[in-house]
Amino acid sequence: MDPAEFGISTTPLHHAPYGPITPEALAGANTSKVALITGAARGIGAAIAESLAKSGANVAILDLDIERQADTQQKCAAHGVKVGVYGCDVTDEQTLLATLDQVEQELGPVDVLINNAGILSQRPLLISTFPSFWRQIEVNFKAPLLLTHALLPRFLSRGGTGCIINIASRSGTVDVPMTMGYVTSKAALIRGTHTLQKELGLDGLDEGVGVYALHPGGVFTGMGGSGAEEDVRERYGGVGVGDEEGFRELFRDGPELCGQTCAWLASGRGRELRGFYLDCRQDVRKLLEYGREAMLKEKRNTLGVNFLDGYCNEP
Ligand SMILES: NC(=O)c1ccc[n+]([C@@H]2O[C@H](COP(=O)([O-])OP(=O)(O)OC[C@H]3O[C@@H](n4cnc5c(N)ncnc54)[C@H](O)[C@@H]3O)[C@@H](O)[C@H]2O)c1
């Protein structure tokens, strides 16, 4: 993958927490809220859970991987908040919804949902089995929608407030060969974020419920570190996202940057950015200064189509 193919930013990017999103700036910002984070046993999800806990939220850590949850649990509990751990496959509808109920019984009503669990398979569609391709859509897109669908009526009945952060990816906005399931599920998640925010307005929820799609930066985690399987590497060489070495080179952001951005969004301080696709490396102050109205008018931070000049995406 050649990064230049996707564009090189001309504005400085953040790689670690800064100014308004540092733990000090967010101390107490989410006190007593309940945040449910999927895929929080390791990687970016673990950092998100810890950031939410640091900002005062009680956290529900949900993951397939039961063994690794203990570490996240310990780190979160060190901040004096309530922590619940839940072993659950987010694609299993019945278990997922029962787990949501259990979280609410044990910790209280969920105020913040962070759809972080995600999987990536580096294998062209042509040589994938359909179930393994489709599983990416189920984990990355179906599960976030299942939880969202279950929570929205609860938000409505509890005063019309809430926050949903969908951990998306830059992959949802670019073409990366060998990651069909990943890019399409993330693109769907981003567009779903824009549309859902508009839909919420129909029920008077636009002001109180914020939905965000967030690119977490490039973080070296278990997800990409292992690269493609042997047979794929043999057949296609270096095409696609690449191997462990390539990943290390490209993915240099700390997971705390995403974690702290989530804590900032959960606090409501980024409400003006609801419905948008955000990259946590871009300074949130700059976005707020630009203003919601201008962003909406110019379709900034929105996944769309860019026809040749003069041809618009009219109905
Ligand atoms: N790492 C990056 O640079 C990067 C870049 C863009 C987007 N993302 C997104 O960030 C999120 C977190 O990625 P990460 O890099 O920390 O990955 P990771 O593989 O390190 O962690 C993902 C976690 O999700 C859990 N999980 C996977 N399938 C699950 C399921 N069916 N049910 C419950 N839990 C499940 C895993 O057990 C794991 O703990 C993902 O949505 C990913 O697409 C990551």
C-alpha cells in the first residue's frame, strides 16, 4: 500500500492526546455515565475503555476474548469507577442483546456506546470463502447496528440523550485491494452514521443524541500486525495492506489518541461534530472553529461522491 496514493495531509496531525483531549482536561467529564465498549480486551478498545474510566465513566468491557479482559478491567478499575466484563460474540444477536440487558442491570443505563470490535481479513474476494468474507460485515457493521437499534428506544425513553461512537477506518473511504469485506463494512458504518444522525432529528433526538464515525489513526495492534496468510502472500506478493513490517512503518499512532478523543466526544464537548466522520489525528479545536454550519454546507467530513466539476449528485 502506497500512502501517497491516498493523499498526504498538509496540516499537522496529532499522534498523541493534546490540549482539550488530555486526561487532565477531561477529568470528571463523564462522571457517573455508563459506557459500553465492544472489543475492549485489547488494542484500541482497551485504550478507549481506560480513557472513559479516567474521565469518570463506569465501563462495560465486552469482548470475545475473555482471558485478556482482566488486564483492561484492572487498568480501568484503578481509576475508581465500576467495571463490568462481559464475554460475548457481537455477531450473536441473542447473546449480544442479553448482554446489553445484563450491563444495564449491573452498571445502570448505558449512556455511551462505542462500537469498536472489528476484524480484517486480507484476502481477495475471488479466493475467499463467502462466510469468512461476510463475517467481516457482521462484526464491523451488523453488530454496531444491532446495539444501536437496541439502544435508541432506551435513549428516547430516558430523556433523549446518548452518544454512539462508531470506530470506522480510513479504509472506508479508499480502495484497498484484498480488504473487500473491511472497506465495505467501514464505508457502510460511516454512511450509516451520517444518515442516522439525520433520522434522529425526526424524533427530536438530534440535539441530545450524537452519533460519530471515528478513524482511530494508524495503531499497530493485533489486527493488522499478522499480515495476510501465507497462501495470499505467495500469490500476490506485497499487494494490499502488507505484512507486519509494513504495518509497523505505517501505523504509528498511540491508541490513547483515539481513547481520549472518545472520552471527549462522550463528554458532549464535541456535540457540534455529530453525524460527521472524524479522524482523531485532526485537531478537534480546528473543526469546532470551522463550525457545524459550514461543514454541513460544504459536505466536509462526509463520505460522498465527487463528480467532475459542474455535475452534481442531484436526485
Ligand atoms: N489498528 C488500526 O490502525 C486501525 C485503523 C483503522 C480502524 N481500526 C478499527 O479499530 C477497531 C479496533 O481495532 P484494533 O486495531 O484495536 O484491533 P484488535 O484486533 O487489536 O482488537 C479488536 C478486538 O475486538 C475483539 N473482537 C473481534 N471480533 C469480535 C466479536 N465477534 N465479538 C466480540 N469481540 C470481538 C477482539 O477479540 C479484540 O479484542 C476496529 O474496529 C478496527 O477496524 C483500527
